[in-house]
Amino acid sequence: MLELYARMIIRSLRLRLRRSLVTFLGVAVAVAALVILESIMAGVGDAMLENTVALHHGHIMASWEGDERLAGLRGADVLNRTQRAGMLVKDERQAPIRLYGIDPDKERKHTVVARKLIAGSYLAESDSVIIGQPTAEILRAAVGDTIVFWRHDARPETFRLSGIFSTAVPALDGQLAFVRQDSVQANRHEAAVFTSPGEDLDTLKRIIRSKLPREAIVRIWRESLAELNQLIELNQVAMNVVLVLAIVILAFGVSSTAFVSVDERSHEIGILKATGFTPANIVWLIVLEMVLLVGIAGMAGLVAGGLVVHLWSIVGLDLSRWTSDNPHFIASGVIYPRATFRAFALPLAVAIGCGLVASALPAWKAASASVTGALRQI
């Protein structure tokens, strides 16, 4: 029976080649578009995450009191820091600040401050300090000036201003200053942990907590960057809305094709029923024809969409023109679409599901038609 179905379906598609090609192209283009859009959305989410954690936070942030340092972790880079709150003073002007002692080489690799210098150099000497542009304006300081870090419980420390940065993020530019870790001592420690995509952050968080004092605070980016998490979830909601619209359009197109096909083949269906085909056989014939057509078209769309995504994932998609003032794209406005399992599985499932559901009503209509009424159209 399956062989008979196959011959009849192939014959039907060949006899109505133009309509079959139109349906094929419509489904293939829709599936390819969904693959590309889903991959772009995944890439946008990745870019927002990487840009935001590169400001200062890392994928996981830990802070604690004491002299311990967080040891290296498998599959992650650990940026140990010290921090102290105090005042930067120049002449009679002063600005409140949090002074961080950092490893310049590691910070340069993972964070954006070194790339956002607007004057000077990045911590070239042991007594150098870099500050944000708002702080420099308050102090009226220029590169090469001497700046004093003062706090009530310690002796003043003198640094030479080696660089001024501007990330366009007020909380970073106006509140933080950076020195080399070997030039400052503090009992407040912090570690920003950067991981590879796909790393199990919850497991890594438990490992980090086990290595630090009991009172240490350890947070994954989702916990401390709630706004970013909501934006990524909003992207997914937008994608789901597009998916629903695509389902409606696909279902309408496939259903229209199926209805027209059934009307044109009324006499053929009548002959089949007169020669012994049951209503169930008729339903299977029509549904299988639509599902086969839509399935092949969906596979072609996956291939086409996958090729486009692969190309864009290599060269990147530059959105700098539209993201230059967005703090979630401060490091780079280039996104790299990422193909996910959902990006390929969902459009194909939607296409086949639409073919199945949209052809059910025309199939039922054909199966319930009387043999006499169908044969009168011959």
C-alpha cells in the first residue's frame, strides 16, 4: 500500500508541478527565514551577555573579606582583585571612588577598560592609576598628574595618573579607579570568573563557593544583572511571537494549496473510492502528499538557512550603527549568529505540523464526499 501511495503522490505532484513548486518555495523560504532569525536572536543574546560581563562583572562574581585568593578553575579564567573605598584627591578637589587592584594582563584580555582609554596608557608602571572621564573632570586631572588616594584608616597613597577611560557607563566611569594589584594592599577581595559558552554556571558557582570563606558572596550574572536577563528573555518572547505568525502564514498557505488540490482531483478521488479506497485511505493519501511536500521543502529551507547562518557566524553581522549608545554593546557592536538545536528543529517541526494540520480538513472533506457526486465531475 505504501508503494501505491508513493507512486500516486509523485504523479500528483508532477501533474501539478507549478503549484507544487510555489508551495515548496514558500515553505522553504519561511523555514530558512526562521532558522536565520532564531540564530540571529541567539547571537544578539550572546553579544549582549559578553559585552555586559566584559564591563567588570564576569560570568560569575565572588566577593569576600580576608587574604585568600580564588585559585584557578578548570574551564574558566579567574580575575582576582582587591578593592578599597576612599577618596581621590588632587589639590583641593576630591572625588569618592572604589580603588581596585588588578592584574593588567588578565583584565586586558577579558574586560573593556583597556580598550576604552581616551588618553594615556594602561597601567604601565607600578605607581600608575587610571580613572574614568567624569572623575578626571571633577579633579581637573590630566595624564601625568599626581593623585592621592586617601581613606580615614590608612596612610595616603600617591599615584601618577597614567590613563583616562570612558565606557559610557556612569556606574563604571564615575565610581571606579584601577591600579596594579602589586601596588596596593587590601583585605576586601573580589574575583570575576569568565567562562566559555555553554559552561554549567550553577555547578561552577558551587565549586567556587566551596573554595572561599563561608561568608563569601557568589553570584551568577543572571542573579546580579537582572536587567540583562530580562532583555535576553524579551528577545526570546519576540522570537516566539514571530514563530506564531509564521505558523499562521504557513498553515494558511498549505491549507489553501490542499483545498485547491482536492477540488481539482474530485473526479480522481471519486474513482479511487469507487475502486475500493476507503475514506481512511483517501485521508492518508492527501495528508501524506502535503506532509511529504512540506517536509522536503522544510529540509531545503534548513540547508539554505544553515548556510547563511554559517557564513554570518564567520564574518559577523555589524550592528554598530544601531548599538553605539547601548551599554550592552559597549565592547563591540558585531554579533555572530549562533545555530542552536531549536533554530533547526523548531522550524522543521512547525512546517511539518502545519502540513499535517492544514491538510486534515481538505482530506476529511474529500473522504466524506459521495462517490456519485465526485463522478459527476468527470
